[in-house]
Amino acid sequence: MDSDPLIRKQLDAELAARLQRVTARTSRTTPPTAPPTNRPAPSARTTSPRIASSPPPPPPPGAGPARKKRRHPARHSRSAALALSFVTTTGLAYAFAATNNSASATITAPAGLVGSSQPVAAAATTAAPNTTAPAATTAPTTAPATTAPATTAPPATPTVVNGASVRNRYGNVQVQATFAADGTLTNVDVLEAPSRDGQSVQINNYAVPRLNSEALTAQSANVNTISGATYTSIGYAQSLQSAIDVARANGLTAIS
Amino acid sequence: MTQWMYYLSRSTGIVALLLIVASLLWGFLFSSRATGKRLRPNWWLDLHNWLGGLALVFTGLHLATVWLNSDSGIGLVQIFVPQTATFNAWAITWGVIATYVMAAAVFTTWPRRWKNRRWWRVVHVSTVAGTALAFLHSYQSGSDASQTWFQALLVVAAGIATYGLGLRLSTLRRAD
């Protein structure tokens, strides 16, 4: 292009001034430690030595100032969601632990001795705590009542004690514990368990053997709550504990 | 220890369900362009992805605690294979399927989204059914299913999810 050198010089001067303004603006918005970028080579129009030695040209028209890309725009909300989830999980777990320890269950029939080959104190039948109904002793006792159960001689043969009947929202739970002559818990049978529907029966078929096994292993009513059979487990533990209390009050066992 | 695993399995299951619902809602709001002007769409998308991943993590914790609870009667086979549980078989099956659906939705998006957009969409849309199964699972097998507070929580969560779905469907009709 054979243009007038004067015009060309004027254009170069205008371009150079414009580039300097843009460069100054870019340097204000870009941190000084920004990594080097592959800038396009100076165009053929900017051939003057002054422009060639000036800072590189700005990004193409329309592009804003160089901005650091945010990898996770919601990073604060992410952290909040994570923290909230863990706090909720922990809080719920503690709440479950607290409510499990104070689960509402009503004793509808007290614990009582069923029988043994040895005479047992009649007073034992009234020893169950938290009783709301008359005593449920089903086997007659022949020995006279005594006010000191601890002095009663333990029977030489296994003794059967009915636990209290504990009512929950699904039905009643009652166990029958058998104590050996040496006071160990040898067997637990479930006399009553919720069975109003097929699912309850299915759950109990699964849960009861596990509860029995746990009670015999632990030699106490301190059994774990079976997942999916929470109410049965709680009722089972309470009923068994009442049976153990009666047995201990009669000197049949030392377990608590 | 076992008892605490039991409590944790319940709490992680509930939190996982809530995270699933939250992720679903965020996804619906984002895809139906109902995100408002205050926050940019990529904020919604980012949180949607995060909530989905977090839901899967808590589902994993739920499975781990159920497995570690020796009284649950649920082993690795019951966790991964439907219809192998000795009791509550259907309820647990819904949970197993829902877990697979959620995992598929997460892993077809992260760390890189599937290039086949059509199949990615099919997998993503199937999370609606997966969420419904998760609700069914929690209602049928949850120890707290008989509790009033839990039933109320399920109703509220289902209402929120239904609102999001309705919003998305209404924008689909508008687009037509």
C-alpha cells in the first residue's frame, strides 16, 4: 500500500497512544505476578520501533480484563452443606441414643415366678418393680412368705421366671427366663411378641433368636437393639430385666 | 459399638435422603432456569453437583454403618444384591436399586460428563425414580418410619421434590 508517509506516521502515533492506554488499564486489573501468556505477534501495521518495544498488545476486542476463573463458584455453600450434613448426622445419632434409653413402654403385667422343683418364697411374686397390674404368678408356691429373699436357699434345679409384659405401639412383649441352679441364665423364651401383621412376624422371626443369643452371652438384659426391630428389642430388654430382678430378689441369681 | 453403628446407620440414611432431595431440587431449578438473578447459574450447577456427590458419600456411610452393625443381618451380599435380605427384602431392594441409580448419575457426570448427551440425560432423569425408591426404602425399612416426626419429614421432603419436578415439567411444556 503506497500511502502517504505522513498519514502513516500519524496512524502509528494514534495506535501507539491507544495501545499505551489499554496497556495501562490492563496492568491495573491484572496482578503483576500473572503468568506469561501467548500473546499474538504485533500486527504488520505496528511496525514502528517505538511500538515494537512497548508492552504486548491487549486481548482481542470484546474480551474483558483477564480474570482468574473460579473453579468452584459455590465453594462456600459446599463447605456449609458438608458441615451441616455432618452436624445433622451426629445430632441425630445422639438423639437416637437418648430416645432409645428412654423409650416409652408400658408394663401391662408384672414379672413373676412360674415354678421350680424347689419351694420358693411367695414374696418373690410381688418383688417386680413398676408393676401396674396384679401379680402374674402361674405356679403355686408352697413356702411361707419371707421378707428376706436373699436368705432363701437357691433351688437345685432350673427355675422359670416370667418377665413383665411390656406394651409398645405394635403389641406386647413378654419373655420367660430360665435360671440354672448356679444362678446363670440358661434360656430365654419369648411368650409374647407383636404379631399383628406379616411384617411383624417376619421381623420377630429374625430378631428374637438374636436377642436370645445376646442375652445368654451377656448374662444380662443389656442387649443391643436389633435394626428394624427397635420396639421389640426394647420390650424384650425390659421384660427380661424384670425377670432378672425377680430372680435376684429371690436369691435365684446374682446377675443384675 | 454395634449400638452406635445402628444409630449412625439411621442418621446417615436420613441425611442421605435429604441430600438427594436437595440435589434434585437444585438440578430442577437449574435446568428450568428458575435460579433468579442474585446467583449465577454456574453457582447452582456447582452446588447441584456437590450435593449429588455428597448424597452418594452419605449413602456409602449408611451402607458402611449398616454393614458394621452386626445385628442388622445385612452383609455385603445384601448390600449389593437385591432380594437377598432375610427380612424386609423388598424394602432393602428399593434401597439397593436407588443406590445404583444415584451412583450412575454421579459417575456419569464426575469426573467428566459423558459425551453421549442422550444417555447422560437418560441416566440423570432416572434419578427421579431413584429418589422415589429411596423414599420407599426409608418408609418401609426405617426404624423411625412409625414416628410422627419422621413421617412429617418424609412428607415435606416429598413435597419439595414434587415442587421441583412440577417446575421442571412446566418449563418443558413452555419450551414446546
